[in-house]
Amino acid sequence: MEQEPLLLTIAQIAVTLAGFSGLVVAIRGASPESWHARDIWSLTWMFGSSFGALFLALLPLVLRSFGLNVETIWRIADLVMSIFVLFFSAIMIIWGHRLTNAGFPPRVRFFPRVARVLLVATGICVGAAATGLFAELRAALFLVALVACLVIAALSLVVFLVVLARVMTGRS
């Protein structure tokens, strides 16, 4: 499979993002009671999208070990990616709306919208590829969706760091 080096690189980047995010959380040193409701939400974006990218990047390699043909590997990988991304997006969208309705609006203005649009769009595209609509782009769309997960994880980390900096300087 010609995408193997790229898939392994994406998995390594995902592990690094998750590890760095965990380090930032540990260094923060705040007790769980002092966390803002949106902090937990941002952490879920970080860890969900980075661990999702990690496991999904390894999925085609695992499927290949079963001796499946390349078309079947990418069809299954796209289907699993679509289900994960759309389900994860739905959970985060519902949770975000509930937080906003409870009086906890987004702390960084455009991040939730960018994350939703990016993940839902990639989820729909890989789902369409899994069903045969973009059959010739199955592998490429899968890789684009992985990169989208990494972008969301990185943006979530940046949002968390910006909010942490605001809290540390007293400008919450």
C-alpha cells in the first residue's frame, strides 16, 4: 500500500498532539472543580480528534493484514471514518449548544463553527466515497479526513492555550 508511510506519519503526529495536550493539562495544575465547562469541551475536541486520527490512520494497515484487496480496504476505512467523524461531530455540536444555552458561550469565537464545518464536510465526503460516489478518490479523501482531524486537534490545543493564557493573566 503506497500510503503506508503517510498513514504512519499521521499516526505519529496524532500521538504527539495527544501527548502534548496531556502535558499541557498536567502542567495547568488546576483542580477539576476550577475548570470552566468549555475547558472540558475543548479537551474533548483535542483528545477525540487526535486519538480518532491515530486509530483511523492505523485502520487501513490493520485491514491490509487480513489480506483484503485495496478497494475493500479503502471502502471499509472510509465507512468507519465517516461514522466516527459524523458521530463525534454530532456529539460535540449537541454538547456545544447545551453549553451555550446553559450560559457558557464559546470562549474563542469561530473555533466551534470551523471545527463543525470541517469535520461534517469531510465525514460526508468519505461517506460518499465509501458508498461509491467518489470511488477513485477513496484513499485521498480518507487522508484528507485524517488531516482534518489533526487540524481540529491542533486548533483545539491552540484554543486551550489561548484560554489558559487569558486565565493566567486574569482576563478570563
